[in-house]
Amino acid sequence: MEAEDWVPGPPLPAGGEGPGADSQPAAGVPGTAGGPLLAAAAAEVLALDDEEDDLEVFSKDTSLAEVNSFSPSMPISPSSMTNQYKLEDGPELRDLFITVDDPESHITAIETFITYRVVTKTSRGEFDSSEYEVRRRYQDFLWLKSKLEEAHPTLIIPPLPEKFIIKGMVERFSDEFIETRRKALHKFLNRIADHPTLTFNEDFKIFLTAQAWELSSHKKQGPGLLSRMGQTVRAVASSVRGAVKNRPGMFTEMNDYMETFSQKINVLDKIAHRIYKEERDYFNEMKEYGPIHTLWSASEEDLADSLKGIANCIDRCCKATEKRMAGLSENLLPILHEYILYSEILMGVLKRRDQIQGELDSKVDALANKKTEKDLLSEEIGKLEDKVERANNALRADWDRWKQNMQCDMRSTFTHVAENNLHYYEE
């Protein structure tokens, strides 16, 4: 995301006595690597952890606070820092461990692609072995995600990294791109493994255990083109009908929450990218100053020691700034982007819930208008009522679980950024 898209407020302070303070960094952001803009925006997201006021962060409407009244019925993902502490007390509760590593390039006459090794270790009885090793390409991960969405339309499926990258940001198939994607795929599978429902999905098991030819054969057993087209037509027809008549208030509040959350997380992402860009520019400028002072010292005997000292100081500042940039690119930016994708996924889940609700509403209207046989409609309505109830319960439980994960991940991420900043200024 381009930094130019963000219109900042007043310039950020230069950072006082931190490294490079004498070099006057542009707009002050490189000197702070966070600044008041990021700190203020982050505080809004981090404030979600408050029991009473978590939704007031995103809206002045205090009625939204009732969304937090759901009782968590699902465990928190071990990917969050808080639950990692819990796992230290009871690591035996985990029975599925997945690692994604060893990326490998494949070049054919038709295409070039990367495969990743997926190693699974488990003690579950439904697995025939305790350890599996397979290779998967990105398309296989996409297939798994689509199967999970198909089987569990109102559960929150973890996001995958996008297939295409922003032009000019990083070259496709570069080491940086491949490593970034590997980390994202690793997190995707482990979030599924930690989910109390998705972890037992049959397609997930096949993904982890089947050899390439077996997985290819299994994929061909999926729904045909006409069936997929029918699902798409029904989804479009449902969305065209308009707003759902009998949507429970809690799901309206969820929808409002996610719309505002999406705005907030996108603002945070823009600020973080702007900070990283200015930090990088500051770093590149400092790299030039060190050698200049070293050369200068050779022609100024009286100032030689002082100029060499400045050159050494600039070199230390460069190293410290590089570490801080690495912290932003490896920790802050990926988390913010992941939750941008999560916001899109959650809006999709809410729409699918509304589609189920809309189907029920249309049958109830048909029964009221006596357009067809009452007995047949009554039976269909009963089934749809059960379907809506299951969808509502699944989304309610997953919503609580996701929100707790989000709060823990955000708190952990921004705490890490703050600690990096403190370490930077100490250096």
C-alpha cells in the first residue's frame, strides 16, 4: 500500500535524542518508528480488550458494547501469545503439529511454480501414521480453503496470502517473497489445526496426508461445473433480494463492528507502511553519510578523530535502524495485513449467514401467501430453521474466539514494536 495514499496530520516529532537525531530525519517518522499517529491508531485497536468498552473504540454508539456479551465457548488459538503461555501449562492438549518449510522451485514448459514441504506430526487415532511429509503448491492451499468454506460457511476460515502481489513491492519468486508466503502458509495451516471444528475436517486430513497423485484424484471428486454455477446463481439471487427481514440484532452489530474495524485496520496499515517507507529512506541516506565522513577525515588532520567518531556513530545508527526495519517488516506489517484479509473474510461469513436467513424468510413468506402446499413448505421451513440456528450458533462461537485472538495478536504485536523502539533508542 502506497504511503502517498495516506494524508497525515501535523509532522511527527524527530524523536529527541535517539540514534540519528542530529541527522534530522524527514518528517520525524524515521526518528520515532511509530510516532503519535501509529500510537494513537494502535491504542484504539488495543483498547478492544476492555470488557465494557471494546466496541466503543469503533463507534460512539454504546449499544454496540452488547456484542461483547457472548460467552467464549471455544479455546483461544495457540498462535496468540496469551494462549502460548497456557500451552506451557498443558502442552499435552495439542495433538497436531504442522510445519511448512523447504520451498522448492519447479520449472516446466508450461509454468513455473513453488512447492512447500508440509510435515505433520500427530497422536490422533484417526490418522494411520504419527508423521506425514507431503509437498504442496499454492493452488492446493486455495483448494483446501474453498473446501473449508463450502463445508463450514459460517465459520471464520483463516486467510491465505494473495496469489498476486503489488507490482513494484517485491519480485515474484524472490527469496523475500517466497519466505513471506511460506510463513503465511505455515500460519494458515496451524490456525486451522488449532480450530476446534476445522481441525477435524476430512479434506484437511487429506491435504496433510495424501500424496500428490492422491490429492489430485480427490480434487476431481468435487462438485461439477453446473453444481458450482448453481451455487453461484443462488448466492447472487439471495444478495439481490435485499436486506434480511428477521436478522437478529447481534448480527447487525457484528456487521457494524466489522465495517468500522476494517476502516481502522486499513488506517493502521497505511500508517505502518508510511513509517516503514520513511524509515527506509532515512536508512539509505545514513548509509551514504558514514563513508563521506571517513573520507573527509583523511583531509582534515585536526578533525580526523572527531570525523571518524561521527562515521562510527552513523554506522551504529544504521545497524540499529536496520534492526528496527526488520522488526516492522517481519512482525507489524504481516499482522496488520492478515487482519485486513480477516475483515474481508468476516464480511463474507456474515453475508453467507444472511443468505441462509434470507432463504428461510422467503419460505415463510411463501407459506403466508399460500403459493404452494402448506405441508411441504412447513417441512422445508423446519429444516431451514434448524440450518439457521446451526449457522447462528457456529458464527457466535467463532466470533468470540476470533475477537479474543485478534485482541491478543494486536496487543502482542504492538508490545513487540514498542520494545523494539526502546531497544533502538538504548542502542
